Amino acid sequence: MTLTLTNIPNIMRHHGWLNGARLMEQWFSRPAAVAPGYSAPDVSTIRMDTWVLTFPRVKQVYDSIFTNKPWTTANARREVIKMLDRNGKLTGGVSQFGNLALPALQQDPDYVTQVAVDATTVNLDDMVAALARFNFRVLVGGHVTSTGQSHWRVAIEQIGVYVRDSFDFEGFQPLGFWNDSTNQVSAIDPTVGTPVFNSTYRDWRTSTGNGGDFLVYSDVKTTNLQTADLLDAGPSDVLIGALPGNSAQPWPWKSNDAQGRWGLEFTTAGRCKWTEKDAAGRSLFRDVKSTEFGEGCRIERNNDAEVLEFLGARPSVRNEILQRAPGPSYMLVTRTGQTTANAEWTGLFWTLDANNKLANLGFKSRTFYLIRL
């Protein structure tokens, strides 16, 4: 029993699996492209109301999104705030956010959470042929109101859901048994036809130079919430930020003095990875607690033996300082723009007498200016 692989879309059409056939024909017709080096995305084949949600097992997952409200989880909250900050919505006054009428591809960078869908079944249908396993991605819309300097109230009033999938043949996956003489196909019965695997398509790509992996986006289905979901954002949220194009990675800060003395990376756990450089280029690292304080966040560092040695205190002076048990040095960081902040530093200092003994011990303040790397 032989099979011409490019006849599989015809078998799909015989069974009424039109979207599966359309997507597979695209893959065959495109020049070779391997995920994640995708060819152009498909944004016109898959439609939410007229196709995706007509499959009960998929509609059940979609409905669960509005029962479970995954946009209200702690992780999604952080993504909402990063999205607002990235789009310049955390300002004074009131700002609208989320134009959910735009195409999914245009909005994809702003999705705040996703729900995995496994629609596979031994009773093959067009959903299995076209998507099988994919993600529902979730967008939010509403308005954000400034409630004070560096504080905001976010009202989520609309939810947008769309399909995003990768049409590729990477990894190991059996894809059933196909017969282009009888138009039969089975997920489990080897007597029906020729077995097909992901590797079968990869081998075809190698031999022909065609076979282009691509991303699939549906349209966005929008729902107005009866009651807005509210969340608050404060100084720690905007100091975390997010690297452009990568909402998962915090956006670090560095002081713009010639020495580049300070490096700060605020994290979602209420912590700050704090780096100090001295004139010789040595670095001191500390992971410290970050606490909201007024319009900014306060971080502090104990003046222990390691810090005193880093600051240049000789062993004898170090011991004298430790005996006096000085409090921590601290910094109050306040963001002044998306990529700028002020850092009010209050640090330990000391003077020595003529015998190189500790004479004075105290704290002094200085303002540093921070920029985002």
C-alpha cells in the first residue's frame, strides 16, 4: 500500500475537513521553513464563531475561560500592568486600553494569558485535522485611572479570545493511517492505510525543498463583562517593567554616572537584585526586599563585614564600625518616566583620626539618576 503525501488534503476534503485541507495545502505550497523560523502567518482560515466554537469539546474550554477568569491571576495581573506600561497607559488622568477590534496578529504582543486546548480524539474531524492542540490567547480592554502619583486603578471591561497555533511537523507524533485509493483514514487502525508521522512531512520537505511551517491566528471574539474586574498598580509594578518584545523578563536599571555605580533589577517577588560597582571595577551583589514607600520603592542593605570590606574599611576599622552596629544603608527609587528614575541614596560614611582610628560614623545622602538598559 503506497500513499502520495500531497493527496492527504484531498482525503480531508472527501471527509468534509475543509480547514484542515486548506492549512495543509498551504504548508505543501510554501518554500521550506522550519519553526520557529516561520513563513508568513495564516490569519484568514480559522474563525471563532463559525468554526472553532461549533465543536462542543472546544466550546467547553472557551466557556471555562469566563468561569475561571484567568486574567485575574497573579501572573496575569503582572502581564496586564506590563502591557499597560509598555503601551504608555500608566500616566495621569484616565486612559482607555485594548482595541479588541484589531486583528489578532496585531494584538498578539499584548495578550495577558493563554489556555491550552487539546482537541485530539480518535474520532477524527476537521478540528483534529486543522489544529488538534492549540492555545486560546486572552486579551483585555477597559480603562485605567490615576489614583495618585505612581498609583493606578485598572478596570478590565472587555475580554478578547483568539486561537494561536503553530502549523508544523516538529517532534515525534503519529498522524494516523491514510489511504488515497479509498479515501479512508483512521487514527488507530493500521489496516486502513499507510502510517504517517511528523517525520514523514519533514522527509518530504527535505526531498522537495517545499513545506513551510507557519503560525495560525483566528479572529478575535470579544465579550463585554457585566462587572468590571479591578486591579491596582503601584510603584513596584512600574519599576519591574518588561523588556520590549519580551514581557517575561524584567527591565533592569543602571545609574548613569561615569562609574555606573548602581545596577537594579526589581522582580515580581517584591525583591531587587542590587549590584554596586566600586572605582576599581569590583562588584557587590545583594538580593534584597523591595517595599513600596510613597511614590517609589525603598530597598536597603545591611552594613555587614562583607559590605565594609567592599567599601574599603581596613579590618581594624571594620571591627570598630561593626561594634557600633550601624543601621542599613538604603535607597528610595522613584520612576520619572518609562526609562528614567531617581535614586535617593543614603549610605554609610566614616572618618578616621590621626591614629587611623574611627572618629566619626554616620550617613549621607546623594541623588543618582537611573536609566533602563
